[in-house]
Amino acid sequence: MFNGLHGAQQNIDDATQSFSGKQKYEAAWETNPYVHLDLLSQSDSSGTMDRAQFSRAFGVPLPDAVTAEGAAPQLQRNLDESRHPGTAPASGMVAQLDNSRRTITVERDGKPYRTITLSTSTPAMAWSPTQEWLLVADGPDVVAHDVNYGNDTLRLRGGKGNLTALAVDDDGVSGLTVGGEIIHWPTPFGSRVASNHSVFSDAVAIPDTDQALVLTDSGTLVTMSLPDSSVARTQKLPGAGPALSTTNFALSADGNNAVVPSVDITSGEATAILVSLTDSATRTFGLPGCVPFDSAWASPEIVYVACGNAGAGLLNITNGGFTLTPLPYSLRATSVTGTDSRLYVGTNIGLVLHMDPASMSLVSDSGTGCPQDMESLIVSHDGNYVYHGGDAAGNAGCGARGNFTNPAEPRWDRLVYPWQTIDRAAATALSDDGKFVAFGFADGTIRVFTTDTGEPIVIVRPATGSVRGLAFNSSGSQILAVTNDGTALQIGVDVKAADLTHQRQRANELLARAGELGLYG
């Protein structure tokens, strides 16, 4: 079915062979050791309290007779004032619970929007910070329902006591049990970071540091700390402002310099701004004939630039020389990546061109299964593998890994997209150790895959805006994501997920749990 999945797939098959129908479908999701959505055994007791204390501490409304037959309490949460009950969310959505019918009716702007059917009555529910998910207490667990897109539910595993109240904020999900214990789950939706910038357009990790360089669309570079997302430094580029469009940048291998392609919206002139990150000095080079779609730092002197209909460009930052080479077949260059000896160009019809940067001759062209614009590519450190998350149309499952070990005969292996909707992929990042590749999508979803098997280990939707940039920290355990609505987010990654031994252990734990429930064995 897919290359490199036989061992993991066998674990899933073993765990689900005795299930049928919907049970089997849900069991396969929860047993897949790579999909790290249920936070098993991560509860943390921090004392006891009663419902009234919990309500005061977390600002959560606790309607009277919430479990009574026929009761229909309403939970209304606001994105910017999530701790102040009694106001509707910014999106205008209201969730109304009817325990007698075991349903939740979601209204949007006063009109019925979606009905959620529950397996049992529930005493509590809460919105996720972005109002994309409605979280419902289900015994000791929390089940998150995707209100807008109907994706599969996420289940956060609790302890022994049933939950009686829920609270959700950017730090995670908190629940109160019948025994007065507080259970806390780290957020599966990402943590928000305050930002004063209206639009982010790109982000790249700075080598040998736990910092990332982030670009705004109007020409400001922001250096962020990956551990806490604090802003260490801000620098406005020459001409920064509404008339300057900056959508991408390239960072040197030593992290000391950045090249930011830009377009003056008034004149249409394209330039590349060389920025020293050590002393803030800048130099500006012309990019005649180029509309810069993407850029990548190739060697100490050369930066690759994707120039749309004009083709692929090479910028020499030592002498300012810029050369343009039209692409074969009249293709349009939509993205670019590479090393000093290899240039990879993504095109508008899903082809990836492998070119020799010395002669700009074509080495090979290969189809990825994506029929439209390749918006974001990234290359492995050795130059042998190229990753992309999908095309501009969001065609399901067309994200892939290109194997260029044999440059003349590249092979593309599909990444594994579980049964979820996808949108266009506009951001890509590779961890320092090369074990993980991350993609950010226009619908706010972030997916992280193992590079060896192409299986997902993180699937979250923490944002409402399009993800425009991603950056791993040095250990690969954390990702900074920035969006086109000015939001910066921190996403956690389980670095053990690439260890197949760990996966087998986790699969065995889930098998044992299924056996205890009488569902297996």
C-alpha cells in the first residue's frame, strides 16, 4: 500500500482484527501508534476542589440540573474572553445540550448548524480556543468534536473518576472529577502566542540555536525564542510598510544572514534584501524580470529564487549578479529548494524539476501526483530527499517524499494522510536530525510525519488562519508555527514517535487495554 509501513500496519491489524464496523474504525484510529492525538496516561492531579471552587477558579459556568432529564443548559464561550461566561463566541456559535435526547445542537449566528449525537449523557462541555472543536466530558475522558468539518473525534484519556466540569484555555484542558481531583491535559490544539504583527508570511529555524526567524508580509524580521516564543529582536527592512510585499526569505547555513525577496507594490520592482543578523546591515540587489514566489539559500554565495513565469533565478550575494533561466515545457516556477550542487524547482502542474545549478540544465523531471502549484518544498540535509505537503488545490493525499538517491530516476512515495480533509500546504520544515518533516496548511492544520515511513505522528488544527511558516527547535520536540492572521503558536512533538520500539510498546499497551475491556482476545 505504502512503502515502509508493513511493521506499523501489522500492529494496527493485530489490534483491530476482532473488531467490526464502527468499532473497528475507531479502534484502528486509537491503535495507530503514529497518530498521537489521545493523550494516554497524561493526567496530572494538582489537588482537589468541589464544582463551585472549580467554577470560580476557571470561570466556567455550571448550569443547574445539568444532568436532569430535559435540561438544556447552554455553554457560550468567547475567543478573546474565554474565562468570562455568558457571551457567545466570536464566530457566533452556541452549543446547546439536551441530555434527554443525548444531543448537542450547535447554532451559528442564531441558525442550526450541526447536531452532535452523544453515546451517553454529559455533565460538561467547552469550546476549544478557536471554536473549531467542542469538547465534551465522556465518563473520565474528554471527547473533542470537529464542529466545522466533521473530522474524526479526538479522545483525551482520563483517570478513574468521571468528569463533572471542564475548562479550556491556550495551556490545555482541565477537568474536575467526581472525587474532587483536577485532571489536566496538555493542549492538543497548540498554544497561542501574543503578537503585534497583522500578517506573518514565513518562518525558519536559526541553526544551532533555539530561535526562529519570522517574516511579516510588510517587511519586518522578528527573532523569536522557541522555548517560550518571546520576541528577542525586531528589524524593519528598508522600505518596510504597506507598499512592500515580502512573502518568503532564505536563511544562510550559519544563521548569520537572510535574503528577503521583495516587491514594491507601487512600482512593481522586485529586489532582494540581504540582511546581516549580527549587525543589522543591509544590502539590496535587483531581481530584474522576476516575480519572487520562493527562495532558498544554496551555498555561501548563491541563493535560488523561484520567479514564476520567468523561471528559476540564481542570485550571487557577493557581486549582486542575478541570472534567470526559463523552465522547460513553459512551466512556471512556484517553489524552490536545494543544496550547492542540486536545485529542485516545484512547478504549476505538480512536476518537480531537478536541475544542475552549475549549468542550469535539466537532470530529471518527475511527477508527484499533485496536478497544481507546488507551493512549498524542503530538501534533506544530504540533498537526496525532497518533501512537499500537497498542491494549491489541496488534493487529498498528494503530499510525498521524493527519493533522488539516483538523480536520473527519482521515486516519489506518498505520505500517509488519515481520513481527514486537507487544504493547500504553504509551509514546510525539517527537524535538525532529519527524522521529522512538518507541513502547515491553509485551513490552520499542522501535520508532522516521520521521514523514514511517511506516517503522521501529529495532526492538530490550532489556528484559524493559513499556516505560512514552521520551525523546529533543536531537539525536534517543539514547533513554532506562524499564520497569515498574525498568530504564532507552539506545537509539541513526541520525539519518541519515530522509535519503532516505542511504537510496538504503545501498540501492546493498547492491545492489553482492549483486552481488559473485553474487546480483544
